[in-house]
Amino acid sequence: MPLPFELNHINLWLLEEADGWTLVDTGLNLDDIKRHWEAVLETHCREKPVKRIIVTHCHPDHLGLARWLGDKLGVDTWITQGEILNAYAWFHQLPNYDVDGMVGFFRRHGLDPARADMLHGRGPTYRARVDGLPTEYRRLLEADFVRIGDHDWRIIVGYGHSPEHAALYCAELKVLISGDMLLPRISTNVSVMSATPDGNPLKLFLDSVERLTELPDDTLVLPSHGRPFRGIHARAAQLAEHHRERLEALHAACDAPKTACELIPTLFQRELDAHQTMFAMGESIAHLNCLEHAGRLRRTQDADGVFRFVAA
């Protein structure tokens, strides 16, 4: 399905059963995507009903049309509790899940007024990109098995990219629906959020990716973005090295105190729009927090409340 971003698509999955279908992820709340879904349902799901919707995590490109599809098809959404609760917090703009909370948090990490105004001017984008939220859900838990057709799919919960991301693994088929936890070419965004300002999501993410190497290396990975691939072990090693290099670059750049905003060019050597700035700030803070948790950086705060990081 199309996405109106630089990352211009999301892979959604239809799992066929003898008596129906399971949908995995739903797409953004856009009229164009709804039209695509209408065509898919008419073409592929006409003779057998959709039985359930599984959502890997709460980001709008995955959860955005779960309510719309669930109401249309009369089926439940299956999702982890951490994801649905965060979705409700963002959708209803609870304190520190709202635009003011995000922008204020980024200002404390050095974001300049012009870019802060640019972010603030976008408004509550989560609410716009999600067509309502399910009022009921089936809770997915780590190590649960979901029977889909003749096969059992194990839930593998990962952390760091989102609160409680659910990937699905079928040992018999050697297939992993990885969601955003393992992508073939780009590195998954890992951000610190204003509600958990001292969190260490990068360590959580890398630990979660390392757990995926317990699966056979010839597992077919079905990612949410990019083409299916094999080679979990090599890809996990690439991601670990990528983030190690970024951590070392940031540590070297902190020979004098610097803010997360000042360090964005160390991670991203290009111009960023508002959407990308939001992710870049979150990712810069995530790497700095990781170094701070490891005892390699020390945080200071000036009289204006702005944080800076310096090598310990």
C-alpha cells in the first residue's frame, strides 16, 4: 500500500485459511488506501471471509485502518496491550503524548524555535492518520500461538521501535512476519518519547533484534517495508554495527557539551523536513541516552533547562 512519505510504501499481509483470511496490518487512514482495500476485499476475499485483523504495532501505517476494517468486516483486532494503550494515549493527545509535550521535550534538547514552530504547526498528526481505534481487542502476548489455517504462528514481542511490537513466526513454514523490527535495507527508527524521557530504547531494540537470531538463518522474513529476504543473522549483525558506528561518532562529537539537536548532522547528513526532523530528534536522543546509560556521556542542564551531553 502507498505511503505519502519518503518511505513510500508499507507491506500488508493476507494469510489464507481453508475457511477465511487473516489480515496483518492495515495501512494509513487515506482515501486512496481505503479504495485499495475495497479492491483487495472484492478481488481476493469475496468467497471466504476475513476472520481477524492482527496489528504488529500502533504506528499509523500499521494500525490506521484497523477500526475501519474491523467495523466493515465485523472482526476483532488482535494487538498487544502496550501498543493499543499507547495508541489511545496518542489519539486522545494525553499529556506528554501530545504535540505540546513532544515539542517541549525537543526544545529541552536544543531544538531551535523555527523548527519547533514547524513541528507544532503540523498539529496532532497521529489522530489524522488513524480512522478511529478499536473499542475492543484481543490481547497478544509474548510466546502466544495463533492458529491460522493449518499452522501455528508464535508471537515474538520486540521493544525499542514501539512499546510492545508483535512479530509472527511460523516454525513449520520458516516464515517471520517481522513488522518494523527487522527491515532489509533501512534501519528502523528508534526514538525516545517525551513520556519516557530517560528511556534507553536503543538497547531494547538491539536486544530484541539479537533475539531474532535464535531463529534459523534461512527463515523467510516478510518485512513491513522493502522486499522479503533471507539472512536474519547477517542483517542483525549489520544493524548492530550500524548503531555501534553511530554511537562512536556521537561520543567523539561530544568532546565539548552539545545538544541532541546540534548532533543531528552527525547522524543525518542531509536536509530534513518536519516529518524527518521529528524522527531525527528522537533518534539522536535515543543514541545519547544509550551512551549516558553506559556511563560514556554525562548530561548537563543550563539555566534555560536545555540538556547537553559531554564525554564522561
